[in-house]
Amino acid sequence: DAGITQSPRHKVTETGTPVTLRCHQTENHRYMYWYRQDPGHGLRLIHYSYGVKDTDKGEVSDGYSVSRSKTEDFLLTLESATSSQTSVYFCAISESGTAGNTIYFGEGSWLTVV
Amino acid sequence: RKEVEQDPGPFNVPEGATVAFNCTYSNSASQSFFWYRQDCRKEPKLLMSVYSSGNEDGRFTAQLNRASQYISLLIRDSKLSDSATYLCVVNKGNNDMRFGAGTRLTVKP
């Protein structure tokens, strides 16, 4: 299994509170991604990083921010959580981007916003 | 219209059956294609890449038809352990991977 750890794995939070999800990898891969998965939608990219301090937006980035201060850590922050952000969040890594390369997923973080 | 469309199923088949899943994608410039497998409440894992010439991995065969923008996955001699959701994935390039919503398969004894 790819060395990816997500924390917390499960969280319930109230609307309007900030939430940070952490992804930690031990593979020294350059690329890291945050996806969310919702019924009927498949996985959708929120943000990704192609190096320390280098990030870019994905398909559904509104309401989310990210930071990558070290190769091994990629943080996803919901500044003010809303019920529409209730979802399963998956972190993923790849060695050199997605073009022809396998991406490996973490075990997921289940977030409920009440 | 979604960029990657899959029949959600569920497909319920007996052990030993052959089952086929289809997937269509809308962006003709898409660069590479994959099938991922996802077990209930688990992370997706790569099953196989899909090549234009078609490719096989044991009981699994993947096909790509670029002209019709269509991808398929064939599973022969289904096993109970094949029960999962199968995700069609299209790489548009520039780190833009698009996932289908998945097709659920249940293999029954």
C-alpha cells in the first residue's frame, strides 16, 4: 500500500467552523491531490500541488484552500464549513503528475457538517 | 452532460458469469484512460490502464475506442471477490483526471 495517511479519518463539525484535513505521505512523491467523492458525482478534484508551495485549483475549489509547506504534507482547509461540504475527502499522490502515471489514494476522511 | 458517463448498475451476476461495463467520455482530446476499483468505504485502486490496442490482465480485458469516445471493461469468470464499484477514469492532461460515478457489481454464489 502507498504510504499515505489522512487525518482525521472521521469528523463531525458545525456549520461555519473551520476544518483542516491533513494528508501525509512517506513516498517523497512530487504531486499531491485532494478529491471529494459524492454519490452520483464520482471523485472531483479540489486542489492539487506540484511541489512545495506550488498549488493549483481543481474542478471544485470554491470554499477550499490548501497549503504545502513540506513535501510530505498537504493540508486542505475549509475556512467556514457548509453542509454542502459534507463528503468523503481523498488525498492522492503521484510521482510525476497524472499523464500516464498511477495515482495512489489515501483511505479517505469522512466529514459531516451539521 | 457529465464528462465521463457510466451505467451506475447495480449489476448482479452469478459466479462464473461474464460481465461488461461501458463508459463514454466527452473530451476528444483526452490523453489516457484507466479503470479503478473501489470497495465499499475504501479508497479507489488502479485496476488497469486502457490502451488503444486493447489490453488484458488475467480475467480482465479493457478496450478503448477513440473514434466513439468509449471505454469498456470485460470481466470473465466472475469471482465473489470481484464485487466492488468500478470507476472509469479519463486523463484530460495537465493533472486533470475525470472520474465516472462508478458501476456497482455484485457477484453472487
